[in-house]
Amino acid sequence: MDGPLPLVLIYASLAFAVVVLVYVALARTPDWGLLGFAGLIEAGTLVLLVIAGVQVGNADLSGGATVTLFGYLLAGLVVLPIGFVWSLAERSRGATAVLAVTGLTQAFVIVRTLQVWS
Amino acid sequence: MSSTRSGAGRALVAVYGVFALAATARSLVQLATKADEAPLAYALSALAALVYVAATLGLAEVGPAPRRLAWAAVGFELVGVLTVGTLTVLDPELFPDQTVWSAYGAGYGWLPLVLPFVGLAWLWRTRPRG
């Protein structure tokens, strides 16, 4: 958890949200590029979950903090897929904007994960 | 009549969904790990979680009378954030632990205060006419 991965994920999620807002402004519908970007963030989050699982034994966390930590990491795994399902069911600017909400939520989840860890 | 879950409503449902998920998870952790520390604050957290879940389902048009459910939930949310916000500003000691509505939701970027106004405006805008 001390490596650059959490920060990279936070900035990538924020960048994803910004790209989505550009799509909304241009009235573009989500494409494979956007899906691939989200896929990378999702894969990174999965790696973070594995790292946390390996390192949690050596970390000085209370029981409650451990539950909270993995709660956030699991939320980080489901937020993007649920957001895409909800967004892609409709073609409209509002539906595309759902992905911006998803990206910001993802960034927030990783920030909270880092806060709980340290 | 317009759908509450179409167009901009789709993004609104997403925001409500995030709040429902976050408030429910937070409330479950609080009740499971330290329920006796601040029973009033944690009961309030659980109530807020229920309200967000109900608002999400109503706006997403799930269930038999979703519009009525959404009006009730978002209306309750507005009353809740104004009441709890005012009480916590007047007497910060009232709730020993933070709730989502404490200080009008300042700890959550004021979103808990803004959200019910947006929700009510959206319900009004998409109201059935005829």
C-alpha cells in the first residue's frame, strides 16, 4: 500500500471523470476507449485489494478499521461495473454523466482506503 | 409524464445510489462495532441510510408507487438535513459522533444539503401533467 499504486488510481479515476465530462459536453456516447480506461482502473483496484490482503497482517489496524478498509476496497471493485450497467442502458447526456459520478466515487473510495490504512 | 430515471435523472439516481451505498455501509459498521457509544447518532445514521435507499429506489422507478416513494423520501431527507444540521450547529455536543447530516452535511462537501433540493426540483419538473 506504500507504493505509487493508490495515488495513480486516484489520479486516473479523476482523469476518467474529466474525460467523461468532455464526452458529456460534446454529446459523445461512451466508446471502447472509455471502457478500456475504466478497465485499467478496475484492474488496478483489484491489484490494490490483493496487496492489502497480503500486507494487512503486518499493518497496525483495529478490527473495525480492517472491516472498513476491505469494505472500501470491495466498494471500489463494484462501483465501476454498476455505473457502466446503469449508464449504458440509455443513450443520453445524463446517462453518460453517470460515469463521471462513478469516476469521482472511485477516487473518493481510494482516498478513504489510504486514510484508513495510514 | 417524464420518467424520473431518464436523462439527467439517470445521473441523479447514480448520486443517490452512492449515498445509499455509503450510508448503509457506514451505518452497518457503526452498529456492528460500537453501537453503544453513541446510540442516537448511529440510529440517525441508520435512518439516513434507509431514506437514501428509499429515494434511490423511488427515483429509479423500482416498486409499485415509485414517485410517491421518491417524494416522501426526498422530502424527509430535506427535513432531516435541515433539522439535524440546525441542531448540530446550535449544540455540537448533541451527537458525539458525526452523521451524514451533521452541520448540514459540511463533512460531505455540502452534498447532503444540495441533494434534496435537486431531487425535489427534478420530481417537480418530471411531474405528471394532464
